[in-house]
Amino acid sequence: MRSSSSTAAAATISTTNKGVNPVIAFEHKRFFKKNLEVTEEFITDRDAYGFAVRPQHVQRYREYANIYKEEEEERSDRWNDFLERQAESAQLPVNGRPSEEGKETSHAAEDGDSEVKKGTERDDLCERKSGSDNLSENDTEKEKVQSAPEKKVHRIQIWTEIRPSLQAIEDMMSVRVKKKGILSKDEQKTSQGKPLTPTEDARSPKGASEEDSDDEFYDAERSDPVQDSPTSGSGSTRTGGGADDAAPTESLFPWKEELEVLVRGGVPMALRGELWQAFVGVRARRVENYYQDLLANETNCGNNTEQQSLQSDSKGSTTESIGGPEKWKGQIEKDLPRTFPGHPALDDDGRNALRRLLTAYARHNPSVGYCQAMNFFAALLLLLMPEENAFWTLMGIIDDYFDGYYSEEMIESQVDQLVFEELVRERFPKLVNHLDYLGVQVAWVTGPWFLSIFMNMLPWESVLRVWDVLLYEGNRVMLFRTALALMELYGPALVTTKDAGDAVTLLQSLAGSTFDSSQLVLTACMGYQNVNEKRLHDLREKHRSAVIAAVEERSKGLQAWRDSQGLASKLYNFKQDPKSMIMETNKTKANGDLSHSESGSTNSDEVLISLTGDADTGAVPVLQEQVVWLKVELCRLLEEKRSAVLRLNLYHLYGLHVLLYAV
Amino acid sequence: MGTGKTSLVLRFVKGQFFHHQEATIGAAFFTQILSVSEATVKFDIWDTAGQERYHSLAPMYYRGAAAAIVVYDISTMDTFARAKKWVQELQKQGEEDAVMTLNFQFILRNPKLVMALVGNKSDLDSKREVQVEEGEEFAQENGMLFMETSAKTAENVNELFYEIAKKLATASPPNPSGVTLNHEETQERRGKLFCCIG
């Protein structure tokens, strides 16, 4: 039934049991036609979210569209049922709300229910998307409201509370926001040497939880992003998974487990924007007027903003490196048209909103500023929610979930790749052996996966499903689980590849055709439960010092080539046999010295020592491991009866006399 | 817009050009096979992200590369300055990182990193900030190939990769006992190619 362009893997991917009804393809054809009119010349097909479908995936997308639709209907029913039961059991509202809000409540609740159903109709949704109601600018809003009276008014406002039926969920998640606030303060002492820390965001009790005793946890002061003293965020060293975070509240929220199951099954499209906000705890994060004030800075700068933006367009990267004010401006301008080009909702208004959102975030957290990838996140959020809501959601994601990821040195990103490499090695030794043999580093491919949170790497349905879980859990565990699931799904195909290029191409294209989003998410969540925040925390601790050491060395202005030592040579460490893995785990404390030993140890004596001493000298671990690897390499080459030539080559090229003798 | 790294590669690999090419996050991978008179070269191309801070991830992509293309935008002087920095970094790594590059077998036959300096967007001649001579001169000083290209009009794009292929092929003359990654005695060469930014 399913034809696949990526033939080698067809068997591994198409494991969904659901039948495919060819009739459904019709619906989408209609949609495609409709959208062709508004898209740019080169885009052929767009999916139900308005995102481009790559030509090679159109066929498979159409096949899966039917499954998606069925799933969407099922999950809408399940969520409706869940929310109804929740509403019944919560007759005594947890939070005393002002009466006006109460009024709005009943109205919006109805509205919400009808929208859940409407969300199952893809075509309706498309229309709504292309109307780009969320992306409108202030001044055009009223027109839009008038021209589209059937649309929910509150979706068009700049800031909108999420529907009351979801507020219990929001309350539960907001507890996590508060807890993180505390944690982050504790961690200030322990966060060693993280050179760049995001600005502590102001969190004030907003909304209804006045009677909560949590008020004391808030930093009630409005924080100015410029004046704010930098304090450590909480993301990287947070302990406990999403479930653990909220564990003490279990009694308050008996439906938590059910919610988790629902989230893993996917969030209904119609509720996605609001549920994501609830998961991120947007209401608890929000400070009134903060977003507007951030943007107002621009007008304070006077009329020269336009010039500034033009100037920095040409000088953007210079200013980025020397760190002038608003240095990210040029990069944002460059990337605006390069963010989901041709998406129907990203018209001029949409791109203006995107510019504001990214600018506001950069001002909010100058230590991160603007990093490519955030443009995609911000745009996605703008498609799902009003502008200011998108800001607070983005802030939560970047400041908390991905703390240290997108900052200038991208330390946590590098750390995560080392951690992931170790996990892959542990879980898929055969696959890793093969990749080692081909000379492929997993991080080549998974680095971009993590940094993009799978955007543009997986089909959109799968991206959104992963985001559902990730945002719910409140950490990066889902990144790891998803990537591991992908390795599980595609490992069997990968081990058939014969060279590095084929392996990378195959993995990239298989990931891009992971249309079975349910299989992916369930494999990720069920298969890798022992990959949890606690475990990741420990592994990160183990690898972080090496990354930081490398970064510091670089910033001290040492030779540029050493830039590579941190991530790359650590990755090489894993390339050998299981023995070196054990060494690796045992020598955590030596990590800080790694870069020194490796940079200084090209003299032949040391090489000799590590060769003869085999695995027990901790002094030059990296070099030693490299040598082990080289030995393996050489053995293999020798087997190929090319020994003489190779010995000669090696000898002449690199002068590693010692190596040859030792082998 | 960036300097056009992805556009350049896409033009070469797929013959396509998109006016608004999506920003590259991290890196993207492409392959293309090219025949020159001396041999057939299979390019494994890593196209890396342009933003400065992604630089910290670049080493794992250029490490072991047989060739590197450093791209700047002729209409933006700043990108030329950054291109120069990249060249310096790549040269250092070529000299001093030899032990590490051993991990890639083709490096055995391409001990010297083949580098090309490319001034892209030659169609924007009216907005030119970097003169042809400046590029040429810098390339010559550093023993690099030099070419001005336009991914948009396809000018010089295939020529660029053809020149690199030729250089790779001559840098590693056919050797019956040479090593290929797939263990076949073919004339095929493989070059991991690193595309970076100016």
C-alpha cells in the first residue's frame, strides 16, 4: 500500500496497523489547490498546518493524512471527555475568579468544545490558518475581527487567557514554574563556570492563584532585562522528570496520570496552542506590560531603528562578535523571510509579529539574544496563539527547557550531544560499531535534531507530537527519547549502509519520512523510560566540564584549531571498544584536564606510554583512546592486505613512528 | 539572507534555487557524484549553519574533510572578513590536527585540505562590496581555489565543484592499493566536503 521513495527502509517505517483509505486523498488535493494560489512559486504541497511537504514525501503524507484525521477525531473525543469530567469534579473551583472572568468562562467553554470538533476538519483549519488571525498586527486586528466575525475574538487579542476548561491543567503546570524559580536560585551557587546565564525573568503571581501559598516563591519585582543581574536559570541542572516535578501535587491533581497518557496520545489541534501555554505555565510567567515595554524600547531609540536594522544587516555578524547593543538585529532581519518561506500565515503581518517576538525575546534575555532556530520556534508558536502568549511560551522554552542551549557558546547543546552519544552507545552497540566503522558521528545528524527540536527534520505531525510531550514534561528528556526511538526504528536500515555518506543520507531521509507519529512517540515514551531527567542530569554533569574547558580555552584565545577539541575529540573517545567506555565513566574527574593533556601530548613518549600501558593510565586518556582507535583502524587496514602502503603513508604523512612500531 | 551556502549546494546537488532558502540549523548533509577525467568523485557535503555562534559546532563537521568551501557574499564586505577568519582556522586545523584526520581514510590520500574561496551572489554586481581582485588575492596567498558564483543564476556553480573534484583527484592519484571507503578497487574517490561561511 505504501510506496516509499526511501526503499531501503520502507519495511521499517510502515508499521502502522491502520488501513489507508484512498478516498481521503481527495480532501487534501483540494487543500493543495487552494494553497497553491497563495504560496510562492516553488512550493508544491502544504500540509494541514500550512507547512511545505517535500516533493518526495507528498505521497506518503497523503497516505497518512487519513490516519492523522482518524487519530485527531479519537483524541478530540478523549480530551473532551477528560475535560468534561474534570469540570464536573471541579465544581468547587480551586481558584476564586473575578466574576467577569466567570462570565467569559462559560461562553468560552462552549466555544472551546465546538472548536475541538471543528479542529478535526482539516480544511476548516487550513482556512483558519491561512487567515492568519493570530498573526495580525495591532492595527489590523479590528478589521480582521470584523471581516471574520465567526472567529473567536479572544484568539485575536495580543494577550489572551487560555480557556477556563484548561485552567486546572495550567494550575498544575504553574506549580512547576514556581518550583523552577526556587531551584534556579539554589543552583546559582552550584552552576559552575557557565559563562552565560539567562536573565532571571520576572515572575509575578498573575491570575487566580492568589490563595496559593506560593506567592513567596515569586520574585515580585519587575525585572528590567538590562539592569537585571544575571542569575542562573534552572534548565540544565534541574532534577526530576516532568512527572517528578509535579509529584507533590499528585493529591491535588488526581487526574495527572490520565493527562500524561492523553498528552502522549497527542493534543487536539484546536487545543494545542492553549495546552502548550498551560504546559509551559505561561500565566504564571507573565508579567503585565513586560512584553510591551520590551518592544517600546525600540521606539525610545528614535527613528534610527530602521537605519540601524539596515546597518546591522551588513555588519550584523561583526557586531555580533564584538557584542554591540541590538547586535542580533541584522540576523533577525535576515531570517524573517527564511522562516517557513511561503507559509500562508506568514504574510507581512505575520513576519512583523515574528520580528517583534524575536526582538522582545532578545531584549529580555541578552545573554541568548537571537539564535537561529528560535525563528522557527517563534513562528510555530505564532501560528498557534496570540503574540504575547507566544512570547511567554517562547521565553519558558528557551529560558527554562533549553537553558544554556542557544547562548553564545551553546554549551548545553554540546553537552547533550555527548550525553546522547553515550546513550546510543549503550543501547545500540551494534549500530554504533557500524557507524564507527564508517566513520560516522551520531552527533553530525542528531546535533541538528536537538537544536531544531526536530523542526524541519521530521514530518510536522511528528514534530508537533514530540513538542506536545516535551512541553508537557518541562525538560529535554523527550529530545533524547525521540532520538533514541529514531535510532531504534532506523538502526536496522543503517547497518546495511556501506559508507559514511550513505549512512547520513539514509538517516536524514528516514527521519524526514517518519510519518507514523504515534509509533514514534509511543516508542520514545515507552521504550526509554529509564532515560529520565535524573539520568540525564548525571550524564550532563559528567560531560559538562570537558565542554566548558574547551570553550574556555577557546575564549582565552588559544589556537583556533583547538576549538574542535571539546566536542569532537570527546566524541572520538566513544569511538572505540567497550573498554574505553568504562574508562570514560571512571575518569569523570579527569575531564577537566582533557584538553590540556591532548593538546600537549603529541610527543612520542606519551604515545608510547599509552600504547604499551593499555587501559590503565589515566594520564592521557583521550590520546590513549585515539591510539586504541588507530590501532583498530590499522588492524582493519592490515587485514585488507594493504599494510605496506599504508604503513608508508602513515609514516610519511604523520610521522607517527611510534604508532607503527607498537602495532 | 545568508551568504548562500545552502543555495550553492542545492544548485549543485539538485539544480534548484529558492529565493527564500530556509535558514540552516546546525548542519545539513548532501551528496553528489561528479566525474572528472581523472576519476569519479563522490562529494559528501556538510553544509553548516551561518550564524556566528554555530561556529562552535563546526569542527566536528570539518574535521577530516578533504575539501572545504568558504563562502562569502560579494555584496557584503563583512562576510568577506569572516571568510578570512574561517580560512585561517581551517588552515591551522589542516596542519595541526593531522592525527585526528587519520580517522578518515580518504585523508590518507588527501593529506592536504583542498580549500576554495567562493564569492557568491555574483548576480548582485551592482551591489558589490568585495572586488574580484580582493578575493583572488586572498585566495592566492592562501593557496586556495577561487571563484565567484551565483547560486541564483547557476553561474560557475558546477565549475566550482568540478575544479574541486579535479584537485581532489590529482591530490590523490589512482593507486591500486589505495583505500576506498567501501573496500572496492574502484576509481571512485570520496571527499567529505565542508561548506562554511564567510
